[in-house]
Amino acid sequence: MELVTNGIPASRLQGADWRKSRHSNPSGNCVEFAELPDGAIAVRNSRHPSGPALIYTRAEIAAFLRGAKEGDFDDMLD
């Protein structure tokens, strides 16, 4: 099995079931997430599905989602 690290081509992530938010825009400007067999979460750019993927732990994704829900990043949209 290939070592999964940040920057691995997303096309080489075996068993990744990619999904994106239903709030994504129709022009494809969004990110997609996939849970990997070891429990890690991969993130890729939907416009470049074979491009690099970033790999995060479940705890890292949980912390990000909590922050997003609580508005920690809202000022970045101004």
C-alpha cells in the first residue's frame, strides 16, 4: 500500500469516495472531501480531481468544522 501524505495525487487514493457540499456552485468552484480507509480525511479541488490532495486527521477536520459553524472564519468573506 502506498504511503498517503499531503500532496499525493488524489487519483492515487484508492477507495476514496469523494463528495462535496450541496451548496457548491454549478461552475465547480469547490472542494471535495473523502474519508480514507485509515480514517483520515482527504481534501481536493473539484476542478482538478487528479491534482494534489491534502490529508487531515479526523480531529483536525472536526476542529475546522466547529470553527466554521461558530463563525471563526466569517471575516474572510468581507
